[in-house]
Amino acid sequence: MKYLLPVVTAAIFLSSCGGGNDSQQKSESPSTEQPAQTANGNPSYDPNRGTGKFSNVEVAATVDAAKAEAGEKVYSVKCSSCHKLSDEKLVGPGWKGVTSRHTAAWVMNFITNPDEMLDKDPKAQAMLEICLVRMPNQNLSDEEAHNLFEFMRKNDGVK
Ligand code: HEC
């Protein structure tokens, strides 16, 4: 058996110099495969989701009243200085219609991860061009992000 290995190696070596396309592919090492790029302009970037920890957020047909109420409290403390509930712009865009402009995951990623979103996301960058202020990270918990989204849905007329 120990004579077989050099023979096999020689056969691979010879065939890789044989000139055919087939044998050239076989001689390529699989370790040259690169992982998917995550840099800006990555074609696998999902603009409906944005970038951050949320991906498939389940949204019920009706608004969770308790969550919406909790969200409204966070809004008055952390968001109302820059966002109106109408469609009028203050520092940032008014929130009317915000839940139809974006998916739940996008909104929750944006509000918990604004810096990276403003660096990478086309919709966020378009807003920045109009508002000229980078929305600051408000250090929201996952729960607060969820509650805020319920409040936005209520504000958009979801029952
Ligand atoms: C200092 C001002 C400021 C504060 C405070 C602020 N935002 Fe913003 N927000 C902005 C700006 C400005 C934009 C537009 C994007 C940009 O330029 O960064 C924005 C954009 C948004 C958007 C997207 C709006 C759209 O129409 O698509 C959402 C959602 C949002 N903010 C949620 C929040 C939430 C939730 C809070 C509170 C926890 C908050 N913001 C606090 C300034 C602010």
C-alpha cells in the first residue's frame, strides 16, 4: 500500500499539467474559496431588512395595546424632540406612514443600530441627505424597539 501514494500523487501532478480544462479544475484547492463579502455594495445586502439583530419580526394583525402604550412613553422621552406623529418633519421625518415605508425588521434595526444603518443602508442614507442630522443611538432594548414599533402601527391607524 505504501507505494500507492506516490503513484497517485504523480498521476494528479501529471494530469494537472495535461492542459485540459477538466484537469486544471481538479488541481485547484478548495481552500481558495472566499466567504461572502460583507462590505458596502454587497449584492446579498437585503434593503428590506437593513442591518442589525432583527430579521424576521412577527407582526400580528392587530396592535398590542399594552405594548403600544409602553412604546408611546418611550416616544415622549426619547424620540419626540426630533419626530412628530404627523407627516411633518422636525429634525427627523414625521412618523405618519412610517410602518408602510419600511418593514418591522428595518425599523427595529434602524432604531437600535442607527450608525451602521446610516453607513450602509440606501433608504437611511437618502433620509440623511434630506435631514442632514445623523440620528443618535438611543440605546433601546429589544423590548423598547418592539413597543415603539407597535406604537408606530397604532399611530398609522392599525387597530
Ligand atoms: C436628535 C434627533 C433624533 C432623535 C432623538 C431620534 N431621531 Fe429618529 N431620526 C432622526 C433623523 C435625523 C432621521 C433621518 C435619518 C438621519 O438623518 O439620520 C431619523 C429617522 C428615523 C426613522 C425613519 C423614519 C422614516 O420616515 O423612514 C425612524 C423609524 C426613527 N428615526 C425612529 C426614532 C425613534 C424610535 C427614536 C426614539 C427612540 C428616535 N428616532 C429618536 C433624528 C432623531
